[in-house]
Amino acid sequence: VQLQASGGGLVQAGGSLRLSCAASGRTFSSGTMGWFRQAPGKEREFVATRGSTGGRTYYDDSVKGRFTISRDNAKNTVYLQMNSLKPEDTAVYYCAAVSRDGIPALSRREQWYDYWGQGTQVTVSS
């Protein structure tokens, strides 16, 4: 199983980026896909997740209203649309996937996920 993340880059504050993560080797249409990020010198943290059941989405408070997670199950791909970017959004963004759904408290935890992408760098300049 591979998760290939792309779409990162350098953007000015207030700008937008769209991250993509394509999964291969296994379908996650009945499971959860999400995004985490790790800023320099910090631990990896939860950003957003989207389950299969009713397409439920959950966001960290720091990105709520600015980021949107979506999925295309036909393409086995998860997206993260990031608007109104701030310098504090600078981090390596990782996609993650697991072939089951869980309650929000679980889907926010790294340990819930079985598969991880390689990460894509997002840098927001002030």
C-alpha cells in the first residue's frame, strides 16, 4: 500500500493551496482518510479527517473554517483545500488512511491509522 501526497509549496499569507493524496494497493472507501502536520521542532498534530460513513468530517480548531477535506473514492484520493493560509500553517503535511471508521476521538489520533504518505512541505511566508 502506498499513499502519495502532493501539492505542497511556498505561498504568501492569505493564499491557498490544495493538497492531494492518492492511495494505491488498497481501497479505503469504507475507511477513514485524514491529514496531519508537523512543524519544525514540534510533534505531529491532527489537522482533518473524513470518514466513509456519511462523509463525516472533523477538523482541528486551528484550521476550522479555512481548510476543507474531501474525498474521491473512485480515485481513492483525499484532498485538503487550504485557504487563508497563515505562517503558523507552515509544516510538513502527511496523509493517513485506515480501512475502518472510528469515533472522532480515535480518528484524531495517529495510532488509529495504518498507512502514511511521505509528506509534502507547505511553507507560508508573512
